[in-house]
Amino acid sequence: MPIQKLKTFLDENGIKFVSIQHSAAYTAQEVAALAHIPGELMAKTVMVKIDGQMSMAVVPASHQIDFDRLREAAGAKQVELACEDEFKDLFPACDVGAMPPFGNLYDMPVYCSEALSEDLEIAFSAGSHSELIRLAYADYEQLVQPEIASFSKRVP
């Protein structure tokens, strides 16, 4: 999904957002630092397989996934990190690792960390390593309707 398609989707749904250009960065923490956004507000999309089904786990940049808690939240037998080769073709117009957390547009489940749901705004990569989008968390939740659960923990 090209960045413009995401922006069009947001516009069509009447969502107010800000697009921020930044120099190339490859980790959510780097992007947050370049854009002067706290790591708690920067949502990173982590691709996981839940009982073999490709899914998105969305957590703050300053957190990591607790796979046992995600497995429990999903009511699954197995949750594992997906490797790049397993998902790179699912997002042909996105830079690998910069997928926006809109699994609904890719027909896949989205699990969102409860830690993000406590924020008024979130920011996330918009399909490239040099642009992010910032919007109200409530708007994100309304559009994506993720499963919200407590499955991430702050990285020390």
C-alpha cells in the first residue's frame, strides 16, 4: 500500500493526521528520536504468526513483546515472530520493516498493546523509512479495531 493510499484512506474517513518527513531510519526508536516523538507514542508494527496466521502486533517503540502474554490474549497455542521472507511480499509498496499498523487493509488481525491505548496520539511508519504519520489514537482504534491486550513490556 503506497503512502498515498494510506493518506487517501485516512482522508476518506475524515481522520486528521500529520505527515512527518525525516531522514532514513530503520528502528522505531531511531524514527522517534529523529521526529522528536517520545518512544511511548511511536507505534512499531511487529509481524507475528499466531497459530500459523500472519498477524500484526503493535507496541510502543520503547517496548518489546511478551510472547506468552500475546499467546494468552489471542487464545492461541503458538505465537512466533515472523521472518522477513514470510511477510515481505504481503506489503509490496512498503519498505520492509516500515509497514503501517493497518492490518485491516491487508486482511490480517491486529493486536495492539494496551500501553498504546493509553496515549492520546500515536505515530507510526507510513510505509517508508523516511515518513511517519501522527494521529489520534482513538481514530486509529476506530479504523483498525484491533484486539487490545496487555502483551508488551518496557525495555530497560
